[in-house]
Amino acid sequence: MNYTDLENFMEVYGQDILSFCKYLTRNKEEAEDLCQDALVKGYEMSQHIENEEHAKRFFLSVAVKLWKN
């Protein structure tokens, strides 16, 4: 995944990931921080995404792991 792919991904799924982070944290500010951290960490680890169909699930799992820590 390159930077352009990440931008496109964020346009399509960014709101879904933010909503999921709000569900996890129950706090708007914490959710925004978690979402940003998940997108950055997910981008850094994007070589592990097997195909584009699994990208959203991959980023959501990154968010959950970050939230648990």
C-alpha cells in the first residue's frame, strides 16, 4: 500500500474506522487519537495485507490491538 492507496482507503473507510474507535473508547477525543494511531500503524504494517478486500478488517484489528494495549 502506497500513500495514494492510503488516501483512497481513508476516503472510503476512514469514517467506518473512526466510528468503530468511538464504539471501543466511548470518547470522541480518544477515538480520534486511536483512529489516527491505527491508520499510521496499519500503514506501516500494510505489507501484511493479503489483498484489498481485507484492508478494512486489517485496520480494524490494528485499532483493537492498540486499544487493548
